[in-house]
Amino acid sequence: MDFTLTPEQLLIKDSVARYAAGEHAGTEKWPQFAELGWLAIGAPDELGGFGGPLETLILMEQFGRGLVVSPYLSQVVLAGTLLRAAKRDDLLGSLVEGEARYTVAYEEPHSRYDPSLVATTAVRDGDSYVLRGAKVRVLDAATATTIIVSARTGDEVSLFALPAGAENLELVPYATEDGHDAGDVRLDGVRVDGSAMIGEFGEGLSLLGLALDHATAALCAEGLGLMALMLEATVQYTKQRQQFGVPISSFQVLQHRMAEMFIEVELARSMAFLAAMTLDEQHDDPVARARGVSAAKVQIAKSGRFVGQSAIQLHGGIGMSEEYKVGHYFKRMTIVERLLGDADYHLGRYLASQDTKAKIPANATVA
């Protein structure tokens, strides 16, 4: 697998790395994202877009290294991919310009990562639809101007774009433990025009599947950045920390542990690139996408846990302190491990993609 970046990709990497190394407290940097062109990654050429999954990987890896708290994953990768697949260039253009912010509400209280388990309903009433139901864990809902909601339209699932301030829409935002935000949404008779439907009638699950695969691959890239930084911080710390008059990095048992951490990071790197390349080359094959993306997510979860726990252990007490960065990286890595499907979910999905005739539930737990 060739990890060599093109000159254009190196420019993206350098610009994002410089940003990630500075102050990046929150979403007030959004206009800067638009000015730098990051909101246009993956968008059509006619909207000024460029690049694709590999460029998204480069950006998200650097975001992980810098522990950047940003709604980029949910509002650009997830929502942006969905709008692009639905050919809604009118909405996508406002996202690229930084004028509008979109988030996707697809999880429900008992769906357990599976986007097909939808109880929210959209009932046709003349030229309008009336939506009722509840969504949970809507990522970065507090800053979104539009919420894209999945709802059952008869036997099918469709998507609708709802203004965040729509009548009878209740949003309960809350902070997550890693500095991001999420929210629960309740729809109690929200009425929208038929033009609010995203994509064709009943196309919701296919659009969501594509968008979630892109977002999961981007999340794998962020996890790679988190792991790489934790490894580097651990190596640097063990060179400085002394015991018995010598750096603890000279102890063979610690060298072995850091070598194992390095191996896990490189395994994660290979799988993150595999996921991005699968999306790039097998864009229209949902089975191939599921296989590549879910395999990467399983490896990222496994490697991330090992690297994070090892980094905390080798740092000792300081690794658990609020003032030191490694603990914050491991906290975000723990969220990444479970976000958009944990290892059990993706292992079950991978097995199902290996045999498309197998009746394996999407949210199966595999020992």
C-alpha cells in the first residue's frame, strides 16, 4: 500500500498541521475553515470542491494529532456527503461557503447504531409532511442551522431537512465528556413542505449508508492521529523520566511495550488508508464499502485501546492528571472507539458483508 502523498495533499497536510498546532478552542473558527477551503473537500468541482476520502483522511488525522474540537466530522463529512449524494447542490453550496451548518439526526433510543431501525414517522398531509418521533445523540446539534432527520414514510425511510428553530421541534443540547456537544431532538408534529425531502422518496437508508461510511472512515483517520500523538508523547516522556539514575526508556520491557504500540499505530494507519481508498475506488458498491470501512473501525478500536492504555501506564500518575495532554487524547480515543458503531457492531457488519446471504443482524455482538 502506497502512503506517498501528492504535492497538493502535502500542502493540505501542512496547512491543517499548522492550524492544529495553534489555538483551536471551538466553532468560531468556521469562517477560517471556509476560507482555507476545508469545507469544500469532496464537494463537486462546480462548487469549488476538490479531493475526496484521502484528503479528508489527511485533514482528520491532523485534527486528531491536535485534539481539535470541531464539528467538521458531523457537519462536513457526514452531512456534506449526504447532500452530495442526494444532488442537493443548493444546500451543499451554502455549506461550502460556511453560510449554513447541517447535522444528521438518525439514531433513536433503541436503534443501537443501526440507521434502519426508524420509528420516527413522516405522514403526508397535502403538499406537506408532518414528522413525529425522537432522535438521540445528534452530533454538534447546538451549532447547526438545519437538522437532516430520517423518518419512516410508509414502508420506506426518507430524509427531511428541518430548520433548527422549526415549530414543534425541541432540541436538548448537552456537552460530551471530550469537549464536543450533542443533543436529543423531539419532533411533536413538525410540518415541512415536500421540498424539504432530501433525495428521492424512500432513498433515506442508501444515502445514510454512504454518508455514515464516509464519516466512519474519517473518524478512523482522527483515531490514527490520536494514537500517533500518544505514542510520540510516550517516547518523549520515557526519554526524560529517570529512575535509578537512567532514563526509563533504557529499560528493555518498556522498549518492548513501545515497539508494540508502534506496531498497533502502523496497523491502524494501513486500515485507515484502506478505508479511504475503498471509498475512493468502490464508491458505488455498498458491500465493498461496508467491508473496508468496518474492518478499519474494528482495527482502530483495538489499536486505540491498546495504545491509549499503554500510554497512560507508561506515564504513570501524570498520565491521569487533568493538566497533562495524554489523558485528554485517551478520553477522545475512547469516544472514537464507540462513535458511529463500536467494534462489535462493525465486526458483525464485516461478517455480513463477507457473505451477503448471511442473516447476521447489523448490530450483532460477535465474541
